[in-house]
Amino acid sequence: MPKLYTNFESGNSYKVRLFAALARITLEEYQVDLPGNEHHGPDFLAINPRGEVPVLVDGERTFRDSAAILTWLAGTYAAPGWGGRDTGEQAEVIDWLAFSASWIQYGVFTARAIVSFRGTYNGVGFQKEEVTLNEARIRSQKSLEILETALRGQDWLVLGRPTIADISVFPYVALAPMGDIPLEPWPAIRAWIDRIRALPGFIPVIGLDDPHYRRKESQA
């Protein structure tokens, strides 16, 4: 059974858990203690020198990025179609996986990290948070414009069906309000979020229905 090193608050880990639930793939899950800095300890760094979750260990193979994990699971364990049925379809899916790892990561991901978790957590170093947050808001606006345009007149990002492209882009966009990035101006995105939440087997993530939960805890 594939083993997933995960954390319940990690959106990148949630991508994998969500896809596994939708595709009915059974994973052994290990919760990495991020607040306890377990991901920077020697045992975890031996698995992933990057010190990040998620990590998937499947036999002799280890995958250390959510896009790689989604691609592996889609091609190895899921019903045909989630990752693309031929090279052309796969390329269309990968286009959005790359968008998720760039525009989304340095936009809504970073805004959420700073506003709700008080850190950038994406390899941008120790730049002042107010500067990084402003950059993240600008990138968020542009990335949501791109996503809104792509979803106008179609239900899914590519191929006319749910794919790992949707699963990769979904979490941090849906969690954007945790970074004070509102979704009200984006009707096509909100409808797409609702469609994903209606998929059989969907599982939620903390913050999806209460974007202020982290700030409430800090005020308690």
C-alpha cells in the first residue's frame, strides 16, 4: 500500500488525499508534526531532503511533490482519464499542474500562509512579510483572472471532465479567503468549486468552511 506523509493543514497534502478519496485509492497516511518541526528532523529529511509534505513512498519509488504524486496515482491506480489518456491530453493536464506550482503557489498559497500561519512557507526566504504579501495579492488577482476566464463556459479546466488538473488547482483557490483573498468577484470559479465539492467521494479540508479558524485560535 502506498504510504503518504501528510499533514491535515497542508493544502498540497490535501490535493493527494482528495484525489485518493475521489479515485478510491487506499493510502496509508502518516501525519507529520509540522508545528513540532518533525519535517526538519533527520528521519524525515532522509525521506525528503526538501523538508516538505506531501511525500509518497510506493515500494521502491518515492515522490516528493504533489504534482508528481497525483500523476503517479492517476496513471497507476485510478480509472483511465484522470491524468490524460494520451500525450496530448497529458500535456493539457500538465499545463495546469505547472500553473498550480507557480501562479497559485506564489499567489493565494502565499497570502494564506502569511495571513493565517504567519510565514511564507514557500521557499521565498526571509523577505519582509508586508512586501511578500503585497506581491502575493497581485499574483492572486492575476491568477484568479486567468482561472475565471478559463472556466467561463466550461465545467472543468481541461478535457471536459474532472482531472488531476482540477484537483491540483482547487485547494488553495478554495482556501483563498484564509489569505483575505475574496472569491465573491469570481462566479465561474465559485461554481467550479461547488462542482468539485459535489463529486462522489469528496472530502473537505479544515478552513474550507471557516477561513478564519486560525485567527480565532490565536485570539482565544
